[in-house]
Amino acid sequence: MSTLATVAVLALAALHAYILVLEMFLWTTPRARAAFGTTAEFAADTKALAANQGLYNGFLAAGLVWGAVASDPVGFQVSVFFLVCVAVAGVYGAATASRKILFVQTVPALVALALVLIAE
């Protein structure tokens, strides 16, 4: 992969690691509530659910890092797989939770995917 594609994949991994922290550890804080548009009551009621979501975001981050650091062809294949996973999850999230997810998650995943495909 090119340096630019690798940086894009790692940036997306960092975003998902940040989401993991917000959802698993900071869900009830004002910062996370502002990021996700939740109330204190809702955050308290959904803390376990959010932690589960955070764990899944951590798996996406781990897969993206794996793809970025693995030698090709495995690095390329893993990157494509996890970038598609992120894009699909973003589309579903945008359709079911908030359109904002489309721009925060899907668009960056598709840009990184394009860079990975162009670099190959």
C-alpha cells in the first residue's frame, strides 16, 4: 500500500479507537453525551449497550491496524475487508440512528478504500 493509503487506514483506525473510548469508558460523561446527542438519563440507562458497541468499534480499529501493518497481499486484503465493514456499518448506522454517521464513518472509510484500491 502507498503511504497515503496506509495513513488513511490508520487515521480511520484511530477514529474507531476514539469511539471505543467514548462508548466503553466515557459514555455517561458530558463529552460523550455531546458527541452522541444523549441525555444523562439515556446514557445511564444504555451504558452496557454502549460498551458493547464500543467493543465492536475496537475490533474494527484492530482490523484496520492489522491491514495497515501487514505485508501485502494480506495487508491489502485485510484493509479492504475492514474498510468495507466500516462503510457498511456506517450506512446502517446512518439509516437507523443518525445521518451524521454517514459523514463521520462511511465517507472516510470509502475515501480510505479508494486510496487503498488505487495504490494496489
